[in-house]
Amino acid sequence: MGHVVAKVKLYRPRGPSKGLEVELLVDTGSTYRWVKRGRLEGLGLKPMSRLRFKTIEDKVIERGVGEAVVECLGGERRR
């Protein structure tokens, strides 16, 4: 079985002047989307807080989290 990806566009929540098109792995059990910091900073997005996550290898990692608008198939969600 292969991986399923979706082409989406990310925007800043306030003033979406330019967007970033990316392919993201579809994971119905995931709350967050993982996008490299440098790509988000190019849109002017910065982390709002830091959270800890447990990986599949049972390691604990810490990542910055923030908010972005995700557009897919003509619909938008804020995450």
C-alpha cells in the first residue's frame, strides 16, 4: 500500500497576499501538518508556541507550532 498525498496551498491567516503550494501526506489521525520552518518563514509565518510530540520510535521531540490557512480542493481550514 502506498502513501496518499494532497496538493494544498498555505497562506498567512491575516492578509493572504501570497501562498505556498506544497504536497502533504494525508493522515486522517493527525491534528497538525508538518511543514519545514524555512518554507513557512518565507510566508511570514512564525511559531506561536512549542509543543512536545512522541514519535513512532518512542522518542520525544519538541517543535514550534503556529497557525496557517490550508486550502485544498477549493475549501479552507485554519490550523
